[in-house]
Amino acid sequence: MESILAKGLLTNFFEGYNSVPTNWEKVATKVPSTARSENYSWIGSIPRMRKMNGERIPKKLLEHTYTITNEEYEASIEVKHADIKDDQTGQYGIQAKSIGESAKAFPDELVFETLLPNGGSELCYDGQYFFDTDHPIGETGSTQSNKGTTALAADGVQFNVARTALRRMKDDFGRPTINRNMDLLLVVPPELENVAEQLLNAERTSSGATNTYKGTAQILVVDWLTDANNWYLLNTSGVIKPFVVQEREFIPFEALEEGSEPNFMRKKNYYGTYWRGNAGYGLYQKAFGAIVA
């Protein structure tokens, strides 16, 4: 039976959890996991509609191997038995609320601190770096690039290069339809916020001309990004997004209290949250990364 303290801490946890806005849902597809790991060899091999002449012709998966293995993550607090008896538990409510905030924001951390800035050196489903200049277009013998090296500027030149590159992206069957619908998100570190605002929100350019780029993308300023020069343009439309958040198990709040072995041996209660899952790369064709030297 849950104690009064556990119920209170649970309330505190969800107060923190529900108070945190997140952004990972904009750029990542959430995939429920049913095993220790999941294989994403299918991710670029979506068949297209064709005229049916007599029989169906099922498309086989291309020879890709990309696996995301689930990892375990937790955040916990320890409550002294004496503090419970002396009614000195207010501090633990604050900690529980903070754990809730951390649990809610954790997928943001996985996507924006780890995946996005390391896209130039980590592999995606086709065996290439996520941001690369020579992604193979299936078995066509051709390649395509989703990587740039030039700084973002308010004149929009490099922004347009990135936007055009996304528009020209082909799927693994060579079809130029993967970015038919465009819902663009310009992701920048805090140092580039002003440049992004001038580029996408200003009515006029520095020369006084009408700003033709105004409203062509949304801006997302990400504090997790530590490189002051790199910037990213993501197409967030469609079911399969640039990233994947894979969830196997989420236990928002659990407790070890009076009657448990740890409580008997140490006179301490334990409360915490548990998440098993991971994040990985989705469709590189929906992401352009400018890795500025």
C-alpha cells in the first residue's frame, strides 16, 4: 500500500513532468519497442504505387542494417527514515519535481545533445554518416548530399542551398517525392538566434528589399548545441522524421518503502523513475546539416 509520502512525491513528480515543454516530437518519430533492440532496415525502402498488371510485385528490403539497442536510464532519490518520522520531507518534494522535469526532457537531450550535433560522425541506416556528401541512392549508382560547410547568414543564400538540397532529395528507389511536403525547422545554437530571426522573421533585408525568406521555416533555438557555428535545416512533415525515439518501457514513479530490505537495513526509502529505450537516426533525406569548419 502506497504511503502518504509516496503519493505526495508522485504528485510532485507529475507536476514537474507536465510543466516541461519538449521539442523532440517535432523532429523524431516515436517507435514502440518490443525487444532488446529494433532493426530499421526498412526505413528507406517504402514501396511506391504502381499499376497492377496481373499480379502484385512485392518490394524486398534493400540490404541495409541499422539497429537501435535499448539502454536503461533512471533518476532516483533517497529519503531518510528519520526525516519521515520528523516530518522533514519538503525538500524531497522539490527533488521529485525536478526528477519529473528531467524525465520529460530526456528525449530532447538524446536528440539535440547527442544525435543532431554528432550527425557528421555517426552512421545512419544506409551505412553512411547521417550528414554526408555521398549517400547512395539505393541501387541506382548515384549519390546525394545532405551536408554543407558554410555559415548561416541573413542574406539567405546558404539557407536556400539547404532548402533546395532537401527538395531535391530522392528516396532509395530514386523518386524525388520524399520531401514533397515541406514543413521546415531551422535549428540553431543560441549564438545564431539573431541571424535566424533576421533571415526568417524580418519584413525586409538589410538593403531594404522585401525579405522573400520570411516565414519559410520555423526557428528552434537549442541550448544543447555547443558549437556556435553549426546549423541544421529539418523537414518535419510526414510519418518518418529525421530521428527516431524508441521506447521499450517507462515507469514514471516507483518506490521502496517500509517493509523492504533496503529500508530495514539502512532505514532509508527510495523513489525514482525508470526509462528503457534509445534514440537514433531516421531519414537522412529530411535533414541538412551545415558543419562549419
